[in-house]
Amino acid sequence: MIKISILGCGWLGLPLAKRLIENGNSVNGSTTSENKLPILKDAGINPFLVALESESVSESINTFLAESEILIIDIPPKLRGNQSFSNPLEMTFVRKIENLIPFIEKSKVKKVLFVSSTSVYGDQNDLITEETNPNPETESGKQLLLAEEMLQKNQNFETTILRFGGLIGKDRHPVTSLSGKENLTNADATVNLIHQNDCINIIEKIITQSKWNEVFNAVARFHPTRAEYYTRKAKEQKLALPKFSSEKSNIKKIISSEKVESVLNYQFELKNY
């Protein structure tokens, strides 16, 4: 049995915790909502109310990390669009991770898995691998990359970075927000998505195979155009069709998951995403 702490039991963290418990592990899970504590407890998770702020961290963080060998950080930056912070003191997500690190250092955690995003690559017109130099364009991508670097450079623990593409699942799909909209851009840009089930499976593989001090990209091996894919999904779900601009896109980014498949010996689930 491994003792694991999951910082952020949300859309991905909660079902991940359930899977890890099913496989015989003990899981501490955090939430920022007091109302969610009973939900975590009912799932067999040791529940903790932990608020990670740019100025401070909840006192419960020490107990949350106590005795854990592995920490999974799955908290989104929650930064909107291209908002830019010229002052380093305003880099809120980076400061949250910076405040967290000393607590990891003095705990028994020796392995950290940081859930990041392929947004750190920006809109490069290329086949993207883990060897591609990140070039984030959004504030969220910029702060994720800085957080990655802080964790990777720390010598007190080993960090694996897991960069997911667009997250989808049975209760989460971008077509619902695109339905009925007009003049959408980047019609012929490719999609880079990953299903919740694959996210959980890959995290399990990293833990069971002890793949630390690594960087992995993770998206499904299918890359239709935005117009083709979202039009088809709208029809399947009987939603109003999205309408795309005829203007050609110069974004042809394809994220490669070859490393996940070869190093972890992982096969993506065959799903009609």
C-alpha cells in the first residue's frame, strides 16, 4: 500500500482518488469547499480542507502531507485568457506553488506528480514532442511552465510533469460551449484531446512503474480538424451546429504521445471522443 496525497480532488482528482483506493492505496484528498468534505469521506478518501493562496497555505497542509510518499498536484491556474501580469508579485499561481514547496520539503514526500497542460507549447505550427521547447502564449501557460520549472529544480523530491491536452469526459465536452456559435476561428486547426479515463490510467502507470523525473505529453492519437470534429459531435448530441469562419488557420499543432505509449507501454482507450 502506498500513501498518496492528491492536492485538488476536483473533476479529475476525485475519480483518480477512487481508482487509487480501489487498487489498495491510502489517499489523502484536498478540497477548498467544506461542503465537499463528506463527499470525499464517503468515497473512502481522508478529507482535508486545504486552501493554497498566493500569500499563505492552510495550516492543515502539514497533516494533509503527513506520511505520504507521493503528492499529486492537480489544481488549475484559473487565469483567464491572455491577461498579463507585468509584476512578478502578481503571478498568483506561481506564488501558490512557491508557498507550497517548503511544506513538501519538510514532509516525507519524495515523489511529486504535477498535472500541467500542453498550453505551455503555445500555438506552434508543428509536431510537438517532449523535446519541443515550450513557448506559452497565454498567462495560464506561462505560469504553469514556471511552476513546472520550480518543482523540477528542487532537489528534495523527484518531479514528473504530465502535460494533458484538452480534457473531456462524459460530463465535460467543449462542444457544449461551441454549440450554436458563429464565425468560430481556426476551422482547420487540429484537436488535441484526452479522455478522463486515459488521464487516470496514465497517472496510475507513472506511479506503478515509478517513472519519476520525467516529462510526458498525453493526448489521444486522433487529430481531426476543429470544424470536422465539433460539427460531428454537435450532430451526435443533437445540439445546434457551430459555424466556423472560412478563413484558413495557420495553426497545425499536433501533440505527440509517443513517449507515453513507448515508455509507459500505454495504449489509449478506443473511444469515440
